Amino acid sequence: MKVDLTQPLTQIDGSPLLENDKPVLARTVCARALVGDLEEDKGKPESKITRFRLAEKIMEAQGSIDIDLEDLDVIEKRIEQGFTTTVFVRIKRIFDQARSKASNEQEA
């Protein structure tokens, strides 16, 4: 499904989420979630390589990117585990919009 991860994220008050005075994009958070190490990643080098390749694909995208549902679920789970609630909710909303749009297109 197509997901636009070039969107800048916002704080709970709607102000831009900044890092080094630059807006944080959804793709940056997703890529970091994929390459960050969690306890469950130990002893799974194949998974690390797969996630790294997906992170590269996300960072190279200039607009909407095709990501399958399983990969979206993995990214969402990792963001939930490693990022603030605000960041998690902002990303989840982007993913939910993409899921809804894909579902509507299938019904049409």
C-alpha cells in the first residue's frame, strides 16, 4: 500500500517536532525504528538485514512509498516500543489513513 512518509510530525500542541532546528519527518522515525535494536532482535541477523533494507528504501523515497501491511505492522510495533506516545500516535494516524485509503480503493 502507498504511504506518504515525507510528512513532518507535530507535537501534541500542533507545533512542529524539531531535531537540530529541523522538522522531524515520519520517514526518519520509521527508519530509526527499523534500525534500532530491541531485546527481541538479538540472535536474528537476517531480520536486521531485512529491516535495514526497508529503512534504506524509506529514506530514499521522495514521495509516497509502497510498503506491505506486514512491514507497516512491524514499524508500528517498533515505534510503540521505542518512541514517545506523541510520535507513536502521529505515525499510527499516517498508517491508519493509508490503510483506510487502500481499503476504500479495494472496495471501489
